[in-house]
Amino acid sequence: MASQKKNQEFSNIIKSLKQNGRESEVETRLVLPLIQLFGFNNENFRDKVSLKNCGEVDFVCYVDQKPYVVIETKSNSVNLSDPNGKPYLDTKFQLFEYMRSKELNRVPFGLLINGKNAQIFKRKENIIFPLTEILNLETNTDKSITALKKYLKKPFQYEESFNSAIIAIYNNKGGVGKTVTSGNFAGVLSEKGKNVLLIDLDPQQRDLTDSFKIDHKKMDSSTSIFDILLGKEIKEGIKTIPIKKNLHIIKGDERFDSSTYATKSISLSMIKKFRKLLEMFSSRGKFDYILIDCPTNWSFFSKMGVSVSDAVLIPVNYQAAQAIHNAVQVIEKFIPEVWYERNGNGPEVLPILFNNAYTDQTSKKHFDDVRRDEIRKLTKDKWYLKLFDEVIEIKHHHEIATSLFLHIDQNGPSPYTLKNKNSKAFKEYEDVIEKLFGI
């Protein structure tokens, strides 16, 4: 009853805010009471916190003197309801910049709020992504305030437990190293002590599954992702196949080969069901990272993998201009489609990974020039320009004996990083993961 009364108070506050009012009104009349509702008092929150090289953040709430929630407030005249709109994107990336600042680079939660809408973001290591959809404070006040309190209520003590991050590895072009990246990322992450689950969603090749040379008896399972997506109850479970103690895989399913399913429409209920399955793995604390190897083309399987993810990593072939074009298509067309369907609830796009890069100075200059010119034309004045600007690259792709960047010995094929921790390849992937994930 007390909770309902408190939510009604917030409903009255939201209704009374002036249309096209000032940001300061939202801060004083709505945000400050919310901070108190979350359990923070004058001793454990600060307003107008100056950050070196980042400007000034509106509010920071602390637990055990460590930043716990960063709040970015806007006037209710700023449209935060459209996940593809410039006002929303500018505000979201502003919040991300604060959360990645030197002073706040371990803060687990961020909140955007403008009196009409609110959204919570969370951190997994260095990756920041939505925890909720864009909440409507005006028409769903009770539900929205309850969600805000559920996630942002001050805990008894500060703990750095961030559960899983679900990452889809996708480009709309083949031959850019999606499977190679999935396997080798998993190898490095597992060597660094992270628990990793790989999901092979490729309906045709299943190269990721085949790369581990798994005993076929271990691969038998009564239920697969195929069954889950087409209606089987989650409670029957999916068997993960252990590669090593902290690395498992959910195998590709040969039934995905049917052209019937390649063009099948995706419903929000399918996305929620698949997401629920992955969150079950997360909530049990079994996996730190869930990596989804998606097929080429924007089909049922790739769209499903991207739609359930927290973040998307887009590999491109350094030497193929078309791969850059395809990456831009993914960011400009396909990702916004998912943002719209999920009402802003992810996935975020990680910096572009350039595979098959140079190994000598002549190649470096040539490909740098090609990449710079192509990217300049495609990304000028776009929000995603920074995704290409960060130099995230794998330089030694062609030095490995096989075209798939997989290592083969008497025990069969395997991602190279699982077999040779002293190689240049392992070190490069380790460096890339440090840049992207902050591990």
C-alpha cells in the first residue's frame, strides 16, 4: 500500500511538470525525490560533479564511497522516446562518456531521465548497454517507478557483480572473420579466467561447432535452440557442451539448414523467450560472457542473434572495402530496426574490429589510406564515426596456416588462442579484448 501511495505521488509530480519546462525543474521536483526513493541521502549523493575532460554530470550516487549510479537529466522538451532519434542518441552517448571517465569508470549503473521517459543502463567490465527499455513515465508511471526502484535501490553494500554480457558477432558479409573472432575471443577470455558460453547460430556452416572436434555423443541433446524458438518450453533445458572447465558451446543445429526458416518472421515473443533462456544462464552465475556466432545476411538466425544481445561486435576484412560498406549497413539499417522493436533496449555497437590487417609498413600505408578514404565517405557527420576511429585490429590473420585462423594438430582443429598462448595471435586478441572489454 505504501509503495502504491509513493508511486501516486510521483505520478502527480510528473503530471504537474511544465510542458517544455526547464531541466532544473525536472532535477528539483522529480530526480531528487527519486534519489531519496532509491535510498540515497545527502551524505551519499552529489550533484553537478565535474569530470576531467568530460564536463559536468548531473548526479552521482555512492555506496561505500564508490560511484553506484550516474544520472543524466534533461528537460522534458528533449525527446528521449525515440531510440533512433538524434536527441536520444546524443544524450545516451553523453551518459556513456561520463560512465567511461577516469572518475566513474567502474560505476555499474547509469540513468537517463527527462520527466517523460527514463532508461537504465548497466556495465559489464567496459561494456555499457541498456538494462531496461525506454520507460514511459507519463502513461506507465507505476510500472516505471517500480522498475527504477527495483534496479537502482541502494544495496546494503557495494559489490562488483555484473552477471553476463551477451555479445553477437555479426556482419552482413561473409569472409570477415565472424567465426574466427568468436572462437578466438572465447579462447582468450577463458584463459583469463572468465566463464564463456559460445552459441553457434550459423544454419549452414556450423564451423564454430566443428572447430572444436567434439565427440558426437556429447552433442546429443533432446532440446536445442531450434526447438526453443519454435515453441518448446524452456524448462526442458538446453545442453551446453564443455570444451574445457570454463568454456562451453551450444552446438549448431542441422535443422536450421531448411530454407523454410531462413525467411521466417521474428516475433517479440520469440526474442523474449530466447533472451529468457540466456538470462537463465546468466542468473545462475554460470557464464560471464555469452558469444553468439551469427550467420551472414539479415535472416531469421542473424536477426535473432542480434536481437537478444546486449552488444554487437562487427568484424570487417581490413582489405575489403565492401566489408566496410556492409558494416555501415548493419549499423545504419539493421541495428536501428532492432532498437525500434525492443524500444531502445539494446544492443549497443562495439568499435569495429579490423581483421586480416597489414604486417609490413608498405601494406600499412596502403590499407590505412584505403580505409581512411572509404570510412570518411561513409561515416561523415554520422553518430557511428567513432566506432571506426578506434584502432581495433588483428594484424596476423594470414600468418596462421589455415584460412579460418584455426589451429590444427593431432587433437583436431581448435581456435588458435586455445592451443598457443605464446603466439602473436593470442597476444593480439588479448590486446583487442583489453581495449573492447577492459579486461
